[in-house]
Amino acid sequence: MKLNLYKIDMSGVVNKYIGETEKNLNEIFYAAESSTAILFFDETDALFGKRSEVKDAHDRYANIDIGYLLQKIEEYERISIFSINLEKHMDEAFLWRLRFLMEFPFPDENCRYKIWKIIFSKDTSVSKNIDFEYLSTA
């Protein structure tokens, strides 16, 4: 079974105007529900950061955005993938809704060397002068 992957650009979803973020999220989930799409939210720490203490209206509406997205995620019965950079900055209510949590640590120098050595297919013309050791230290 082939599934479409919808990559969600968070910069196009989050909006400073009240109600616009929720409207954008609703459109995404509505379109995804009528297809067999997998939703891929990239850089979701921007939206799923820990909710803050409400000091002003801005804080209140930021927390509403997070709450609305949490609700939509729970309602969505298909696959969703979320990439985050710092788990410790994520709202716990978001993390406990995830079924799987996979960490991809930054590869050490030895792993980077191996990656550079195997990344090019056999059909790719690669210069014999490439210094893979140097590339793996960067």
C-alpha cells in the first residue's frame, strides 16, 4: 500500500494572529483525513514547547494553540511523525501521546566516516582524492 507523505512546514502553520494557527491546523487535518496521508511535522518543538504560565493574553493564546493541536493529534487515526530537536523542551502532554519515541543521536567521527564511505552509490563517479577522514571530522 502506497501512502502519501505530507510534510508540514510549521512556519506556515503558526500564526501570530488569534485563531489563525487553529484554522491552519484544521485545514491540514481535514485534508489528511480525506486521504491516506502520513503527516510529517518538522521542527515541532516550535509549537510543542512547554506551556507557559499565563501572564498575558499572548501566553493564553499560545497555550490554546498547543491544546488544540494535542486534541487534533488524538483525533487523527492515521500515522503522524514529529521531528524535534530537544525532547526536554517539549510539553509532557505531547510526549505521552506518542506511541513510539526514537532518538537519533549525532554520529561520532567513526560513524560519520562510515557514512561518507557508503553514501555514494556504485554508479556515482567519485574522485579518488576525497579525504573521507577530513570530512568525518567536520
